[in-house]
Amino acid sequence: MRLRGRGGIVYNRRFVCPDAGKPVLGTKNILEQQNQLEPSNHKPGVPAGVSPTLYWRVEGSLLDLTVVEPVAFFTWNAQTFSERFRRRGLIFLMAALRPFLYSTNRKFATRVVHTALRGVTRDRLDLLGEEYFQYKLKPRLKAHGVERVQGLVRAGADVVLVSQGLEHVMKPLAQHLGVKRVVANRLEFRDGVASGRLLEPVIRPRGAFARIREQSPDGRRAPKTLARQLDITVEVLRAAVIGAGRESVAQERPIVHFEGQRQAAEFSVRRALAGKHVMLIGVTGFIGKVWLANTLLELPKIGRIYLLIRRQKSNPAARRFEKMVEESPVFDPLFEAYGAGLGEYLRDKVEVVEGDVTQAGLGLNAEVGRWLQRNLDLIVNSSGLTDFNPDLRDALTTNTDAAMNILEFVRGTDHAGLLHLSTCYVAGERDGRVKEKLIPNYTPHRVANFDAEQEWRALHDVIAKAEAQAEGAEVTAGLKMQSLAKEHAAKGLQGAALEIQIRKNRIRWLKTYLTEAGTRRAKELGWPNTYTLTKSLAESLIVKHGAGLPIAVVRPAIVETSVAKPFLGWNEGINTSASLSYLLGTYFRQLPSNESKRLDIIPVDAVCAGMTLIAAAIVERRHDQLYQLATSATNPCDMGRSIELTSLAHRKHYRAQEGLESWLRLRFDAIPVSKTRYQRMSAPAQKAIVKSIQRIMSPLPLKKTPLVKAERNLERLEKLIELFEPFILFNEHDFAADNVEKLSHALVEDEREEFGYKARLLDWWDYWINVHIPALRKWTYPLIEGRPLEARPARSLQNGETVKTGTNGGTW
């Protein structure tokens, strides 16, 4: 067959259709034939006179898809059990009424069916749409139609799939076929929730005899024909075309300077930090490791990075660092970039100094300390104890005393600045917008005449008195009675054995006493835990004693999984939200929380990007006093959405697994509930029932008390919920993050992509479902379950010694 295009070009290409064994029109013939029905402007790379757009009807050629079937799937997988039963009833009613409605008006019937989705979130529909396609529709795709569409795409045709199905199902189909645009039914959403109304145009189902008349692998439709079948105009059809990717709207925020401030001149991170000497404290922590790895990759012209690391018994600081580089996945990109030369690069850029920030002078050798004070340009303090309610001694020493030691060291330097890492949650028990302003002697409860320095010293007095009390006669007598009463102790325990047992009990008593004392004092002043109390005291002391020094306090929110650096999906440890998200992946359903409260999550690489910007600003003396690295004000995600996204991420994982356990778990979506309902229907009520059963069965001569393990697990669950209540139920914070945005905006053009602060661009759906929860499942859930992490190939730094320390010569 020969066809002549409008431009006089002759095409005579054929290919064999595998379903019929007959030659069919080649791709260029199809394009030309389509062009005869829909003229379009010439585009580069497309032969003149040939239209690049092809409309392809999905029903009949690719799938036999009804309107009710996907809607029923969505309703049967609603978030709550009550919703599922209610929506199922609606679907059965729709199925009964639809034939009558369909015979009257197909568009109206289509609208009525979709009203069953009123109240379902876009997040859920997007995930369920992917699932429905992957597990329901994909196995039913017609191979001959698929081959034809994919052949057109490979030939460069702009195929547009047209279907009566919802966009949430059609977009995954289009992505599977390589198609970039679709025309499908679209629901109206208000604040991310479906109103139950279909947007125009409504793609009505095909006619009653379409299954017989239009069953062909060729789904091509001329625009006029398709528009007539859909009862719309060609113009409306063209306007209804949407992209096949998920919609993710970037949060664009203008940068405005008020109060007469002028626009800051552009600055360059590379220029500011080139040749500079930086000391990093806290490199063994989650943030410290990532910042170091990213800095070594992004800023090869930085002068030198000195790592202050504490010696652990017989394990020297240098060996601790070397072991960390060899074992931590954070440094994978560095190994990929430098290979066998990484050791040489680290020797050139990194130097380990042995010290201890809890000691005066940072525990440094005197000569080393003087050399650093003369030559350092910046100190980055990312150290700290992040346990919420630890022993008061540990929290005060690590979070407050250490900050004062570092401050005194900075005061003795020639010109070094300080970047001090704190936390947004020093705001404590309060609601509303938290501005980027350091308030001296701050307490959330606004205690009159509160003095942070007096409080700091008073807490040390509490520790001293508790230690003296632990050694006193009264406590010792009680500990002795406790030791003798222990079930496992041998009869007649005495002498050295008794003293050892008493000493162990004294250590335990003192730790418990000081843990409770720290928590109690924190709550009296308005902080949820000892961690935030000691971090806030450090800030107040820095304000008081650091006046006139180049210092910036940096407050991250809840630091979680990376989105790009050092690689997509890195997380570590279980001190943040890992344990709570793990709980939501079990049969636990009712989480006491405030749905509208914003859960402020920030990826670790966004925190590190902000730290790098702030570090450069400190070096150039253009920094502000306080920076908050948070998303609650610029890119909010509330608790209701966070809980649902977590459940959807778990669902996606369990749907890919086999077995009854996975089948059951994917049907237990967590839901936000009030504290009253939680106490009445969740863990507290279940624990009360377990205790009642135990009391009833206690008179029975049983060798082992039943349900002991169940009671213990419920008690642990209650404690976990209580620990997280300040972050999920109380204290509605909105943390302003304007200062770092201003720095990012001031970057020179060619550095904005690499060093810009992009927290406002996060797509929370993609982050929770495809990045954060899978990362936790890989890096932290095994630790919670007591399983080893995934085995990694052994690697080592080559070419001899990696780093030098200040105690064995070095460069001092």
C-alpha cells in the first residue's frame, strides 16, 4: 500500500502484526492517516505534514474495563472498616441502579457511580490506582494491543490514551506502555480529598454493542470520531489531555525583605569555603556522617576538615573513624568516586583529633588545641544525646556542658565561627508559629524570673545530691533488703557477693532517680522531655555567653531519610519516628493524634544542605543568629495525612508479599483517633482486659501465668505512645524557615542546583511511600526486630594509613 502525505513524501513501510499474521499499516502510515483527520503544526523531528498525536481508546483494544469495577476496588479498600462497609453498600446500590441510569444517560450514570468515592483522599486513590493496575489490570492486558501501542511509542508517535477509567488507574497503565499523556475521568479534590464530583469532560462508557463492534487491537480514533462518541467537541477533547505522571505542585515562595533590609549580595558556597579549615564535632552521629560525606564530595577544594572524636577505651579515635568509613553505607559514593584513591584523598582532606567535648579545652592536647585555635575558620557542632528521657547526668553533660566547653574554645580562637546544632522542639509545650529568634532564658511556660544559668547549676546540684543520697545509709539499707529479696539470689547471700549486688542496685536506683528527676523538671518548665530541656538551656547559655562571637544556632525538625545525598533512601538508628512508623505497620490501628497538627519531617540531606549554606554564611559573616530547618510552614504535612501515607506505604510492601500474614496486615490501616477513644478501645483497654483474665485465672494451679507476654507488650506500647504524644497529639507548632530560604535564594546561579535548600519541593506522597518507609524497612526495622542488617561486601581503605591524629605528630 502506498500513501502520499500532504508534503508529497511517500511512505511505504510495513511491519507484521503478530496477532493476525498480516501486514498492517506502518507507523508512519498511521501517523499520516491520523493527520488527514487532525491537522497540526509541524514539529522538529517529525516529517512535514505528519501529526505527532494519536488518540487511542483503551477499552476494547487494551482492556475490557467497566466503570464500576475500579470504583468498587477503591471503596473496598477505604481507610476505616466502617467506611468499607458503608461504601460497599453504596456500590451494590449503584450496581443495581446503573442499568436504568445507563439506559437514560451514560454520563449521568458515570457521575453517580463515582459519588461513592466522596471523602477518599488523593493519596489513597493514587496508591490504590497503582495497585489495581499492577495486580488486577496488568495480567489482563491484551498483548496484541500492547504491542501496537508500544510500537507507535518507539517510532516517536505521541500517543494519548483515552479511557472511561479514572486517571489514578490510567496513569500507571500509560507509564507501563511508555505513553506520556492520557484523557481520563478526573475527580474534583478539595484539600486533597475527593468531593465525589467528576470534572468535565466526563468520559462516558462505550455503547451497548461496543464490546462486539469495537473489539480490535487497533484502538486508534480520529479526533472528530472520538469527540462525537464522547459527546464533546474536539477542542474540549484536546483540552482534556493531561500528563501521565503524578501531579506534584512545587511550593513557590517569594523572598521579601522587610524593615528596610536590602537584598543580600549573591554569594558562593565554593568560594566561601575554599581553602578553609573546619572542625566537625559529632561525626559519628547520623547528621555528622552525612554532612562529612556530602562535603567531601561537593567541596573538594575545602582546605581541611578536622574531626574531633572521643577515644573508646582501647579503641583510638583514628581507628573509630577508619572503621566508620569502611563500614557505613554513607561513604559508598566516596568509594565509587575515588576507588582505591580514597585513602589518599582522605589523608589530604581529613584529620582526626582525639578529644572529648565534655571536658574543658575539649579534652585536646594543649599544643593541638592552640594550633587549632590559631588556624580554624569554623567549628560545626553536631554532637548531642538524642534520647528523649535519658539519665540527667548524660543529657546535661552532653547537650549543655559540652556546648559551654565549645563556646569557650571558640572564644579563644583567632577568627573561628560556630555552627551549633540544636532542635526545633526546644519550643516546648506551646502552639502557633515559632519565629527564628533566640529568646534568652526562654521557658515554654513563661516562668517568671527564670535564669538558664541558675537552672543549669541547680540541675548539677540535683545530680550531686542524688549521688550523695545513693551512698547514704537509708538508701543502702533499702538496696540491701532488695538484694536479699531477689528470687534469683542464692540463699544466705553475704560478703563480697552481697556487696556486688548492692552496688548494681545502687547504679540502677541512681539512674532511675535522675531519669525521673530530669523528666519531671522538664515538664514543670514546659518541655516534653529532658532532651529538649537540656538543648534549650544550651541555647540560652550561648545567647548570654556568646554575645559578639560569630555564632549561628541551627534547629532541625525531625530528621529522617535522605532523598538524594549520599544516596536515595539512607537512614540510621531508631531514635526518631522509626519505632512509631513500625508500630503502624503491625495490627495496631488507633493512634491518638491531632489530625490537623503538622508533623515536621525534614530529610537529612536537606538538613546538611542547610548546614553547608549556613557554614558559608558564617565564614563570610553574613549569617543570622538562628536558622530553623523545617517544613511545617513552607511545605506542611499534617498528622492525618502522615498516618495514612505510612499505612499506604506498609500496604504497598505487604501487597507484594505472599502469605496469610501479609494478606491480613495490608487490611489494617492505621487511623488517627482521640485520646479518649484510644484509652477506651486500644492498648489501655486491652491491657485492662488482659489483667482481668489473669486475676480470674490466678487461683488455678498453673505452672506459667498466661498472657504475661501480652501484658508486657501492651505496657511497652503505652510507654511508646506516651513518649511521642508531644509530637503527634499536643503542641501545634509551625516552624518558620525563612532565613535559610534567603541564603538559598542568594546563591549564585550555577550553585543553586547543588547547594540550594529544597525542602519546599518535597512530594510527601512519593517521599513516604517510595523513599522513607522502604528506607526504614531496610535500615532500621531489623534493629527493632533484633535482626541483623542486610550483609554488605567487606571493604577497606587502601594504601596504608588513612588519617593522622594530633597526638602522634601530624601537622601540629
